[in-house]
Amino acid sequence: MNSESSRLATQTRRHFLKTSLVGAAGAAWAGSTVKAEAAGEIVGHGEFRYRVDKSWSRLDPAQYPVNDCHEMVQVSDGRLFLLTNHRKNNVLIYDTEGRGQGAWTLDWGGAHGLSVHREADGREFLYLTDPGAGKVVKTTLEGEVVMELPHASKCGAYGPHIPYQPTETAVGPQGDIYVADGYGSQNILRFSKEGKYLGKFGGKSSVANNAGRFLQAHGVAIDNRGPEPLVLCTERIRNEFHWYTLEGVYVRSVYLPGAYLSRPVIHGQELYSAVCFGMFENDFRMWRERGFVTILDAQNRVVSNPGGKEPVYRDGKLEVMLQDQPVFRNCHDVCVDRSGDLYVCQWASGKVYPYKLHRV
């Protein structure tokens, strides 16, 4: 480990709040003795229908407060890692029953993006972003920082006054790291697994339809469903997904009218995304409090909208999608576990913990 990594690791250990929570007695968990099972609404369509459990989390908000629950991932041993922007606990760790497994923090007030990558030797690492601070770090599952990517203005990607506010990361099959500058200059930056800057693609779009460019490059993932892996990116403001080669060559887009998308999530042959903002019928402006989840099949056709209206295609074109049941406010991420259940994280929604959607 180099001197910079050592400094970061030392700093992280100072903030490390590892807590052994399984089986703990007392009031650490809300409902640790008895957990009421909510009846739950049924949301979704076709084969993708779910029972909503709003009281899934057993954490005590007084001890484990959250502001926004931004993103969640599941690691290989089944634990769920939730990213929040509360400085006391940036990461909360759960089992699938909502019981706490631990917590730690980097003392970030702007924690936003969380992804997990399993390396060739089987070790898993998390990648976290803080847009306001312009930070992207790689950590162990215990919260030790092992690498920080250089700021875009320090590695040759941007000039000194170009905005850089990274929102999301994804790791390619050769270890290259793709960083979505979703709140900054709308590029996807590419780094080697060692953190060396390799190039960028995308860029800010005009109002005209500039294929492969962005008004908001909010999320990024690697799509392995086809004959070759592709970089899949969210164009939130235009309600689109964009696909690129691993080298950044634009391939295609899919338009989802009415859905202001969060990051893309691949599970099996399906593509999931939380819809943070939505529209009203005959009012196509971007509105808060209109969130839902959307699910696409292997052909990238919408097959279910939990919390939204049933998707309708006419003459091969998808009609505008709208919220139906006001189950969610502003959905920021959806995590899919091994059994196909969903966990929905929300932004600006009253500091609620994730809701679990049990597949039915």
C-alpha cells in the first residue's frame, strides 16, 4: 500500500464504527423483540408482482439515523450494504430479514453512489462516491479505504475549473473503473484498476437529441446480458438508458417516457431502475413525489412498474409511464436479492429506511 493509501486507511479507521449487532439485546433495534408484519400493498404487473413491507428495517432511528437512503448492494455472503448520507453512519449493514449486521462511516455528508465488485481472487470491494467533494474511493467491506481515484482536474480529464461531481461507478471485466459524472460535466470517466485515468466519453448534450450524450448521467453499470459486455448508463432527464462499448463507443438507447431514472441494476436477464421523479397525466414536467420502480426484460421492454401504472405499448412504442399507487415518494435505488425480492431506497422521503418488496 502506498503512502497515500496508508493515510486514507488510517483516516478511515478513525471513523470506523464497526458494530456487532446480531443478537444484541435492548433497544438497539426497533421491534427487536416483536416485529409486526405489515399486510402490505401488492404492486407490480405480470410475473413481477410484490408485497410491500415498509417496516422491514429493524434499526432504531435514534441510534442509526439516516437522511437519504441512496443506494444498496448485496455481497456474496448475502448481507445487504446500504449507503446513506448521514455522517454518523454512511454504511448500514443488514441481513435480508432487516436485522442489523454492522455500521461504519467515512464521515461523508454527501455519500451518493455505492457499487460492489468481486475481484479474481474472490475478495469483494465497495466503490463509493461523494459528488459534492468530488471523491471516489474503493474500500473493503469493513470500511477501510484502499484507493482513492484522482480528481478529474488532477489527472488530465478536466481543466481546473470544469465541474466534477461523480455520482456512480461500475467496474468492467478487466477491472477498469467507470465513473459517471452525473452532477458535474456529464462524462463517463474511465480509469484502470490501479486508478490511472484512461479517457472519457459521453459529455453534455444540448436540448437537441445528441445520441450518446447526457443532460444527467446519473448512473452506470456493466450489462453482461448480450454477446459482449457493454457499459450501460442512465440519462435521467431524457428518460433514457444509453449503451456503449467498453471503450466508450455509443451503441444504442432505450426511451422510457415518464421515468426519470436512477441507476441501472442488472439481475439475471432483467434490468431494474428506481424512478426518482415522474409526471402527471397531460403534464410532462418533472415532479417530485411521483416515484416508482420499473423493470425491463432481456429485450429491454418494460414488463412491470411496481408502484406505477401497467406498461402499455402501442404500435411498438411505449406510452408515458406514470405513478399509480403512492407507495413511494422519490425512489433513488432498487436492490435485487438472490431470491428476487426488492429493496427500494428513497431520497428526500422523510428519512425512511428502505422498503422491502417481497415477490409474490
